Amino acid sequence: MREKNAKRLSRPVAADAVMEVMRRRNAPIIGEAIDVPGFSMYSIRRALSYLARVGELFYSGKDVYRLPDVVANTLTQKRASAWRVISVAGRPVVASDLVQHSGLTRAQAMKYLTELVAAGYLRRANPGQTPGKYSRLIDSVEPPDLVQIRQERRNHLQEIVALADQSMQVAGKLRMKAAEMMTEEKGGDKSPHSKGGRR
């Protein structure tokens, strides 16, 4: 029985070459699109199946393979992995998809999805329903820099506030000037003989 298991789990000859291609790409790839010189598609498929079974590759569904995210040990790396999941999913994603494939906690996944919606990269596909499903609006290979997006938004809002302050100052000066002119007009309406008696 052990001999049969050893034979079934023996490493295919194309496995190392496939892994080298995946490391160079460092991104999810469709199985049928992998080109490994010197190997037939049958050998490549066999290698992919083996690598996914032993955990050297992760199979995301829909013939998509990627490197496992064992190196994703920072929040930035985990978010980058989560964005790759969103990019290759081919369907609306839920928080559990990100938790399963990126290493984010559920709270971190929900926060990331919420921030992507606020930045205009995702939309809620089923408002009011649970679990929430999110569809991608912007097609981008690289994960969005949400820190930069938030900073640009803050800068824009600060500019709006500054313009509003300037407008209020100008309006205040105009109001004071108009009040002075109204006072002068009232003074001009008084007749110089208004206090004299009848003639």
C-alpha cells in the first residue's frame, strides 16, 4: 500500500519547471495559459495537479493557480493577496474568500472591502443581504494604494474648506460694506429743513 502511495505522490518531471514559471510570474495564472518549454500540456497539467495537492500551489477555482501566501506576513502583503483574490475570482467575492486565501482576519477583510467600496474600486452587489457580496468596478492588476487615495481625498477636502473660508471672508466684507452704504443712504434721505417750522 505504501508503494502505491509513493508512486501516486511521486513528483512529476515538469513540477520544478512549472514552479519556476510561477515564481517568475508571481501572480495568479490560468492553467491552460502556462507555457513551459519542453513539456506537453498533459505534463504541465499533471504537475499543476500534483503541486496543488501537496500545497506548493494554491488552486483558486476556474483553472486559476497561484503561489501560496505563506510569505504574506504583513497587513500590506495580506491586502495585496486579497486584491489578487478579488481580481481573479470572476464573480462577486465575500469576506470569507479573502480570509481563506489571503491570511486576513474576518475583521480585517471586512475593513478592506469597506475601504475599497469607499475608494470606488468595489460596489456592494447585494445591499442589505448577508453575507455581503462585492463586485469589482475598476480593473487593476496592482492593488490600489488606499493610503494615497485617502490622503488625496483629505487634501481635496482641505482645499474646499479653504475656498469656503475665503468665500465667507469676502462675503463678510461685502456685507459690512453694504451695511455702511445703507447707513449713508439713510442719512442722505434726511432733509436739511426737517427740523424747521412751517413758513
